[in-house]
Amino acid sequence: MTQTDDMTSRTERRDAMWIVIGAAVLISMAMRLRQSLGLFMQPLTQELNLPVAQFTLAIAIQNLAWGVFQPVAGALVPRIGFRAIMLLGAVMYLIGLIGLSVTTTGLGVLIFAGFCIGPAMGCAGTAITMSVASRAVSAARRSLILGIISAAGSAGTLYSAPLGQWLSTSIDWRAGITAFAILACLMIPAAWIAGRIDRRPIPAPPQGVTEALSARLAAIQALSNPSFVVMALAYFVCGMQLIFLTTHLPAYIEICGLDPMLSATALALIGGFNILGSLFFGWAGGRWNKQALLGMIYISRSLVLAWYFITPPTPGSTMLFASIMGFLWLGVGPLVAGSVAEMFGLRWQAMIQGIAFMSHQFGSFTGAFGGGYLFDLLGNYTLAWQLGVGLGLIAGAMQLTFALTRPPAPRPA
């Protein structure tokens, strides 16, 4: 290797490092700030005189819009680039938080928390940032780097949840959301830096995978792949369980008579242990069957959910529950993203991953709104968590069985 080649290699590695850092900061802000919005449900609905179901409807719309816009954003990437998509998402996210901090009506909550933050997540969320990271590194390092990106999505909870709860308790919920808006300003420079990926060529696809397809044909081929379809269907239950918890766990803790600050501690523990879990499953996905690991995560989550809600909650059990759930939380991210890249290559990864994530977000809609609806109807969360556990066990068994009996293979060229 000549000196010029060595300098070029170092420059590319440094550029890749900055791209991955930008993507990590972007997803950290986007994922963790929105995941902490459940902390404000009780004070917001009381001040604005809203039913719980109306707030959860806004969160449900947010998740549904996120799922619908993500494959659209992914399909636009080859035309206008990652940078434009991510900057649009960052700006919309900031508008949503600022608007939510000053709204005085239920309609405002729906518009800003639902119809602004939802599409913003589609442009700056999981599928886009993981696609950016996938292109920046070699195939050998991809699974681990995707685990790091997923872990970064959890890091924000370590500070956002305690900060939001402290401001909400000490001042009011508007102060907490305003602080979130200030933190969200970091998303704009992060999106710009991660957008450097547009200058890099797409790496060669795996053997047997062709990327010379239109967006429509790529989507059709994905939906005709049985391994992808099963993964997408199981992803529905994943979204339902996680958003049910982030939206309703703070209210459940308060109803049980525990310190409201415990909910912020629980969300922070989820974020902290999710860092470890994301790194572990990113590493494990490079060594074992990714879809079998997904099935094991879904089954384990469901068993932990059943244990926590069957027994009377205590501060100790809540923190243990949050720690275990955190480890199992976003480990699905690098596994799903890695599976899509292996099966379909990188050109349409953001779009195809977005299609799978649309199923996840329909589940998120069900978990957020369904949990609130059942609570308003029955006055408790019993039926909601029972449905979450039952469907989780079914989805996990289906995913694990299919992965072991019919391992995924790259589609023919």
C-alpha cells in the first residue's frame, strides 16, 4: 500500500466514524425523547381536562405515522439523499416538541405529538439511521455497528427521563417538554454530519442479491419472501409491547401508589440496560441466526411482562423488571436491519426495513391507544397486559420455529 493509499484509507475510516457518530446522536435524540413522553400523560391530561385515551390516541397516531412515512422516506433516499430526509425529520421533530409545549387543546396534542413527531420519526428514526450506518462500514463489522447505533438510541433515556420527570414535578409538564425541545436542537447538526454518507458509493451487494430494481419491484420481492413476512408479522407484537410500556408504565406505577419518580428511574434503567442488550445482540447477530434470536427475545419479554404484572409491584421489582426489559428492548433493531441487508442488499434497505417497521408501528398504535381505551373502559390494565403477553408468546414461537425450520437465504438474482 502506498502512502497515498494509506492516507486515503485513514480519511475514509475517519469519515465513516463521523457518519456513525452523527447517526448515533440523531437516533439517540429521536428515540429517547419521544419514548419519555409518557411521563407527561397524567399532568397534561389533568391540566387540559382530557381523557387518557385522547393522549394515547396522539401517541398512537405518532407511531402509525412513523410507520407509514418510514418506507416512503426510504424510497426517496436514492433520489434526494439521506441528508435531506434526515434534516426534514429533525426540523419536524423540533416543531412538534415546541408546539406540544405551548398547546392548550386536545387538538394541539394530536397535531404536535402525533402528526408532527410521527412523520419526523419516519425521516430520522431507526430504518434511516441504521441504513446510514450499514453503508458506512464493511459487512464484517455491520452487525456490531448496528448494535452500537441501537444502543445509542437508548442512551438518551439515561438523561431525558429523569430530567423530564424532575422538571414536570418541580415546575410543570410544559417545562419538561421545553427541555426536550432544547435537546432536540442537536438533531439538526447530527443529521448534517450523518448526511456525509451521500458522498460514498453503495457497497457491493452479497452474492446472489441484485439491487438493480425499482422501488416497487424491490418491495414486491420483499413481500414475497416468507422469512421477511414472518419477521414483519412478529414485529407487530414487538411494537405493541414496547409502546404499551413506555406510554402506560408511568401511569400504572402511580396508580399502584408508588413514587412517580420511580417511573423515570424505570425508563432510565430500560435505556441503560438497553445499551448492553443492543451491543450484545448486535454482536450475537454476527454469529448466530438473527431471526432465531428475534424469536427468543419476544418469548423472553413476554414471560418477564407476565411476571411483573401478576405480582404486586414494588420499587425493587420495578427496577429489576426495567433492567431485564431494557436488555431485551432494542436488541431487535440490529437483528432486523441485519436480516434485511443480508436478504436484499443496501440500495433499498431503508425502504424494505421501513415496510417491516410499518407492521411494528401498527402494533405500537395498538399498544398505545388500545391500552388507554381498555383502561378507560375497565379502570385497570389487566386485560391489556394479558393480551400483550399472549400475543408475544405466539409471535415469538412463530418466529423461532420458522427461523429454525426454514433459515433465510438471499433471494436469487
